[in-house]
Amino acid sequence: MSDKKRSRVTLEQVAKHAGVSRATASLVVRGSPNISKETRKKVLQAMKELGYVYDRVAANLRSQRSSTVGLIITELDNPFFSELLVGVHEALDQEGYTVILGTTFDRPEKQDALLSTMLEHRVGGVIMSPVPGCSAEMLERLRQWDIPVVLFARDELPAGQFDYIGIDNIAGGRMAVEHLLEGGHRRIAFIGGSPQSSVWKARRSGYSEALRAAGIEMDDTLLVPSATTRQGGRMAVKRLLQHPNPPTALFCYNDVVAFGAMLGLKEEGIVPGRDIAVVGFDNIQESALFQPPLTTVAAFPEKIGAYAVKQLHERMRGDASAPKRTILQPELVIRQSSGKREEKR
């Protein structure tokens, strides 16, 4: 008898032999009803031909993680994510899940460490807002995991590989700038955010589309990226005020940047909404309470959170359909910071 031990056939090998994904093969061995008869037959035949043996003990261990969900966000001090967490937690409670929460602070190495930790804790699925510039290695690890992953808010990974829930950022940027154009503005700045972010790129696309449709050539000197904080917005507007031909209106990456921009304007004796129009993005609760109340684009963070949980729940119950993209339509909420339209006519 040979001293060499025969290596165990893996589910990955079965899936490749059957011409299906590993996730589909996993659903077959677990007896999921969401698999066609033809696909089930191919996987079972591959198992037989390769001599695959289902490890019931390991499967039972994996099943212990099914009531725990990993949630990865970029930051906690941004009210957008705080409000999104409300939607996530309410939906998780309804489905009977518990959550492990992690924050990346937009650092890829922190994201990788969180994903590894969640896998060690046998989470049944992950909801995450990915950092810009995710590595190929991390992407491959996500594919290898036998758990569903749902992305939200940021569309940083290749389309069609994972479920995604988010707002139409291009449409939101376009409607914000169109509102300012209707108010008579032609010098409109876009401030805040990182050009490496998919969200920034999309909102900038909406910004440029609106200007182009109005026959206005975009001035790159009016694009001022910054940290997505009050201080970031404050410093961005200070730079713009030094411009030889400063803007008459500001489209801000998010509401927090807009708050900082309005504080910076006030420090210079400039009245937001009267002297310079300001529009934000997200419509967090504070936007209605700020002075002046902020005109903004509603991005529905609670709804995004609830939708992400719903999609993850369906995957955890065995849905093996192709990855889905759920894009919510934004809404413009007009308040005093952008000036009343009738006053601009």
C-alpha cells in the first residue's frame, strides 16, 4: 500500500469539473432548492467522477455562523453611515441576525484585516462599503469565500461580481448643479471628496454633464477635493475665495463638507444662500437644522442599509442568481442655502 495519502478532492475542483461556480456547487451539496435539475445533475456527476466526499462535520461548523453578519463601513463620524446603520440594524433585528461591525478609515490594510477576522468568526455573510483601490488579492479572497458579500454606497469593485446597493450619484450630481444653474449661477465649484473614489467620480460626472448641457465649459480650477469633513469643506472654500474669479455657487461632495464650507463663508463675512449658494449631498438629519438650512440631494442611507440586509438575507437562504445592482434614485431637497428660485429670476 502506498505511503502517500490521497489528497482530498475540494469543492473548488468539483465546481470546475462541472463548469459551475463554487457557490453553486456548495448550494447543491447543501440541498438548496434554488438550483435547476440540470445544474444539480452536473454537480452530482462531477462529485461522483472525482470521488468528492462531503465533510458534514465542517458543514455543521459553518452552519453555526449563519446567524452572524459582518458589517464593514469606512467611518463612524460621518452621519451618513450613522443613519445607514439604523437601517441595517433594524433590518437585521427583523431577520434575527447579530452583527460584527468594523471600520476601515479608508485603509486597505485595515479592510483586509477586518475581512480575515470576520471569516475567523464564521460570519454567514458580509455587507461592506469597500475602500478605493481594492487589491486583486482581496478580490480573489472574496471570490474564494463560501459566503455571500453585498456591497453598498461605493461601487469600487468590478461590476457584475457582487451584489451592489447604492444611489445614482451621477443623477444626483446633475440635479444639484441643474438647480444652481436655474438660479442663474454660471461659476459653480465642486468641493470635497477624493478623486480616487468611485462616488466622487460619479458625482463629478453629473456636475460636468449639467454644465455641458447648459453650454458652460468646465473650469478645473473650481474642482477642489478635500477630506470629507467640516474642516475639509472649510479649507476648500478658503482656497476658492482666493481665486481671481471666485464661484457664486458651491456643489459639495456631501452635507458634512457643505457645513464646513458654510462655516468658512461666515468667517469671511459671506452669507450662505444670499451671497454664495450652497448645495450638499446625502440629506442627513442635520441638514434641515443647520443655519441656513441646507439644500441637498437625498441619498436615503437608511433605505440603502435595509436593502443591503434584505439582499444578503436572500443570498444566505440560498439565492444563487446572478449578482444584482439596486440603484436608488436621488431627490433634490430645496432649502434656504441655495436661495429661493424666485429670488434669482
